[in-house]
Amino acid sequence: MLNFLLNKNLHTKSLLLVIAFFLVNKSDMALTLDTKDLVVELNCEHGICKCARSANFKVSTLERQLKQYQIIDTALLACAYHQLGVINHYNEKYEKAILHYEEAIRLRERFNDGWLWKSQLNLASSFFLNNQNKQSLAYLEKSLNQAGHPRRPQDSIMLFHLFASVYKEIGELDNALQFAKKATTVNAIPKRIIRAQINYVDVLVSTYDSTNLRNGISILDSLVKMDDQSVRNLIFINNIYGNAYSYLTDFKKSTHYYTKALQLLEDEATKAILAANIATVFTEQNKLEMALEFLDLSSQLNKAYYEDKYNYVYAANHENFGDYYSKSNKIDSALHHYQKALINLTNNFRTEDIYQNPNPNDTTLFLYSNPDMIRVLHLKATAAYQYYQQNKDTKYLNLANQTYQTAFDFHDKLQKDIS
């Protein structure tokens, strides 16, 4: 998943303002925070003050002092919470970022400094990357409709891109295409428009529609010919090429582009994604030994990178292993991997017994992706029915029926969440 650039220090004439903290002790004496410990800046120009971190901003000090001291200046207090949100988001601590952005929003709703829409937009981004799509959409709508200081072109692109990403995640591809297209029409510098076009093609390709796939490839053809494309852009372009040709079942070209992207990469987590993509192509071609080689590579890279017992990322690895074993007609092994995929798609479903499924009515159950859950349940049910057909064991027929029903229940739940 890509992190978004949420904030930058702005190069304007800067008025350095120290956050004033006060703590009333038993003798009613106020203590003032040492100015060298913590500051934020409001860079003010033409009546607009923009929130930024100063050079000696310290997260640990700020978090401690916010608990101990009262702060007089509401704009600076909102700025402080917003900046804590930015830093925690950047460090992938999304739950902490959410709490800080919510506090910034609470303050800005009472004393709007013109940047309420910015905290709402950043909160939506943190919710999305924390797999809370419903909450993300709610704050995207608020940010879109919130008046305030003008948005920069990159803020508008980020807003539309986030809308597209959330709608794509929950399977509403028409809405995703609409917002992805809007992002490409923003009056921004060329490099930002190029990124918006790449993201738009990614949504086009995700529809699996042959016309959209070929239109997407045509756009990529024009993008790849541009001078001075960044390595980052070329990685995305080649990966999307690979996806498009894979969906068109041109596996030779698909493997070619995935390999090109893999060769450009240094990041282990993204290498794991591309290795899994290559494995999927080989599985589709029945080149099963080569598929297994890349599946093992992807799994090893992810486990080395994340070092977790359970992780949402592992679900895709187990789903791919399940597909490989289904193709290899090793249905028992496929079922066990689909079960492990289900385990890693939730916060607390941990049984490896294939006769058990997550309960959509469990209020403590958190899904990292409802569409992924529905798809894996369908794959598991199909594998169980395949085993029944081969062996006439009615336990597997019952398992198939039960698992299909669970998939329908999660589908109903998804529709309710969207509405």
C-alpha cells in the first residue's frame, strides 16, 4: 500500500511561535514550558497561517507535555495535534495518528482556523490505511464539502485519489473510476499529473474489462515514453502492465513486465508483491514448479520484513498457495492455505480447523478487507466441493455449503456497510 505525503514545511516568511503550556500546581503557580523543548510554527502570509513543525520539534516531548500542561492558543494546540498525526501516519502508527487527527478536528470544529478540511483529509487517509474504509469515506466527504483556506493542487489530487482508492477497495469501481479521472484533471505540475494518470490506469485495469485493459495499456505506452520518468513511476508502470496483460491472459508479456519491475526494486515488501504476481502468472500457465519458487520467495520476503505471527499481508500469500495447490490437485493443502488466509484477514479468528469459518455476527471480529474475505471463502468452498466430487465424502459437501453461506452472509454485511 502507498503512503501519502501529508505535510511539508512551507517556504514562506516564518513567524516562530512557541506553544505556551501551563500547569497549575497546589499553590496555583503556573509552570511554563521551556521554549527549547518544543515548538511548532505558524507560517503566516497574506492573512493565512499555515501549520508546520520547527527544526527542534520532538514527538516524545510533545506527547508528554500535552498531558501535563494547559495550552492557551487554540490554533497552535490544533497544529500540535495535527503534526503528531502527520508523524505517526508517516511511521505507519495509524491508530495513534487517528487519535491525534480526531483531537485536531475537535478543536478546529470549535475554532476553525481554515484548516479543518486538511485534518479531515489526513484522518481519512489514516483510516484507509488502517483498513477502516467506511470511516475513511465519511471524512473524505466532510473534507470535500468543508470550506476553508484554498487547497493546493496536490491536496485536491490526494483527495480524489483517496476517494478512488477506497471505492476500489470496497468494489465500487464506477465511483473509483470517476474520482481517479478527476485527479488527472487538476491543474498541477506535470509530475503530479503523471502520478494521477498512473493511478487512474491502475483503477481501469482493476475492472478486468477488456476495453478498459486495452485503454489502460495505451495510456501506459504514452507514459513510459516520457523522458526522465522516476524509478518509482517505472516500477508502478511495469507492475500495472503486468496486471493488465495477465488479465488479458498474455502471460509472456505479463511475466516480462513483472520481471522488469522486480529488477528495479530495492524494497523487500514490494518485491514480495511482485514475486507473488509472477507466481500467479506461472500458476495460470500450469508452470507449477516455477510458480512454487516465486510463491516461496514472496512468503519469505514478507515474513522477514514484517516479523509478525499474523499479518494481513500474509493472507495474499496463503491465498496464492491455495490456488497453486488447487491447480496441483492437492485439495487438502489448498484448503489449509485458504484457512490460513481467512485467519490473517481478521483480528481474532485463529482456528486452523478447516471446518470452522469466521462468524459475520461476531461483534469483536474486525476484517481487514471484506471483499478479500468473500473471495477467499468462495475459493475455500469451491475447493471443498471439488474434494467432495473426487472422493464423495459428504463432510466436504457440508463444508462447501456452510462456507458458501458464510460468504453470502459477509456479502450482505458488506452491502449494509456501504449503504
